[in-house]
Amino acid sequence: MKKKLRVVQFGVSHEHADGKLATIKALPDEFELVGVVDDRDNTTPRYPLRRPDSMTEGVPLLTEEQLWADKTIDAVFVEVTNCDLIPVAERVLAHGLPMHLDKPGGESYARYAKLRTEAKARGLHVQMGYMFRANPAINWLTTAIHNGVLGEIYGIEADMDHGYGDDNYRRYLGSFQGGILYNLGCHLVDFFVSMLGEPSSARPPVLRDAPGSAPGSRDNCLGILEWDAGAIGIVRSCDRNKVYFPARRLRINGTNGSAELCPIERFDGQPLLVELKLRNPAGGLPAGRQTLNLGAQGTRGNVDRYIDQLRQFARIVRGEEKEPDDLCEHDLAVQRAILRMSGIALDDKL
């Protein structure tokens, strides 16, 4: 019988904290939730400003000291506000614990690189919380690109819009040098790097305030990445898309065809559909236009974006599955690309 991991969620202030906590609770065969470290009294920028008490109802609230004192803890989920992610992750590493670390990896490349390389050297698994990693359509497209189904890739474009922002959220976005491009565009960069490798360069980003937003909101942004082989990647994100669904889409163009995924994810139990156009047969698929059904997302009512990712985390921590050999290098490449795309200089010294 497999061992349940005794875990603590450190923080409730990250945008993904409520969803991550719900998924941990939904996996009682994988995790024993020991408690949550409440970070709601800190003063770093966050969205929303404060999580309601109902979020932690029925879950023991721990102090940080209580977490470190409990030597039976197997892993930590770091779900503090973005500016606190790396400082907390450093303390988790110092206590020798594997972690699920939510995104993005901070605005200091040197500090993130030190964390990731030290964790790898110590054999401590770090799983980044990029939310498309277990997406079946994204994973199919990544494999198809590696197998040359679309030919040589020359363009990849993705939109990461939403409409749930308010003035408080826009002040939060404005606290980052790269605004919404840094905060949400990072999810797109993660799979851009999986599909095409690390980009060789980035153009200066377009960091604009959307119509009606206060100056300095940086909530209507565009980033451009480039690869030596000739591909161009475009990332767009705006928080003012209140009337159009789906607001998140991906399009990939290659010399043998194109693929479009829209929406990128869905939580209504309906399957993810890839619209594919091929000039010539490839990958066992015929030429022409076709729709591929990649199945519904997740296994908890088909609406959970994290469940397969967290199951993998549990398997790796228990030693049932090996961490991918290139995971640390991939995460470092993603971090470099995110910062360059967002107009944030890479520091090389702590």
C-alpha cells in the first residue's frame, strides 16, 4: 500500500491557492493535509487583497514555526503571494523538504537559479505550478511538434486574457515590472519552451494600461520571443476581456500545417479540441482539415486542472517515478525567457 504524503500548504494568498487546496483535499489517497500556514497578514502585493476565512474551514492553521518543528512532514505546497514565493521556497529548501512551488519564479534570476540548482543537487524535487503542464491537448501538441507533424515551426501565438480583474487586481499587476505579461504570460512561456526549446532572444515588451485602467496598471501587454531557427512566439494578455469566451487560445504555424487550440483549457467536462490543418500526411494523420478530440481535462469531475500534476508530484516524492532529467534545466530556461519577455534584466549575482 502506497504511503500518503503528509503535506502542508504554506500560504493562501496566491491566485492558485484555493484551487490547489481543493485539489489536495480531493486526493486523500495521495495526501494527508496536516494544515495550512496562514500568510494573510503580510503586506506584499496580492490578489485578492485577503482570502476569506471560509477558505481554510476545517483545516488546522499552523504557524511557520509549527511547520518546521513537525519532522513528519513530507512536502510543502508554496502558495504565498508572488513576491513571497522565492523567500518562502528558500526556507523550505533550508529545511530539506521537496515542494510544489507556484508561479512565477520571482524577478531575480540569480536567486531562482540558486534555489533550483541547490534543490537538484540535494535530490529535492521542485515542481513548478505552471497550470498547463498536465493539459492533454498541450502535451499532444508538444509531442506532435517534436515529431515534425507540422513541419518546421515558424510561428506560435497565444492569448491569456481574462475578465475577472478589478482596480485592486490592476494595482497588483502594476507592482511587477512586467505587469500581466510576467504574472500570466509565464504559463504560456512554459509550454513554448517545451515545444521549441529556449528562445534565443526577446524583443522589448509592450506594457500598456488597458482602456479605463489607472496609469501603471500594465494590464494590456504583448511579448515577442525569437528562436534561431526562425520561429517567432507572441504572447498577449489583458484583464479587460469581460465579454468574450473563450479568452485563451493557442495557434501554431509550421511549414506542413497549423494547429489551433481554443479554449486552451475548459472545466465543463467537454473535451479539448485541436483544429488541425495538414498540407501532407504526417504522424499517422491524413492531409487536410480535421478536428482532434484530446479528451476532457483532469479526473475529478473532469474540471480539475491540477489533479494529474499533483498526482505526479506525489509519485516523484515517494520515489515511484523519476524526476525528468532535464526538469531543472527546463525550469531555468523558462525563467530566463519569462524575464526577458517581460523586459526584466537577468541578474547573475546574488
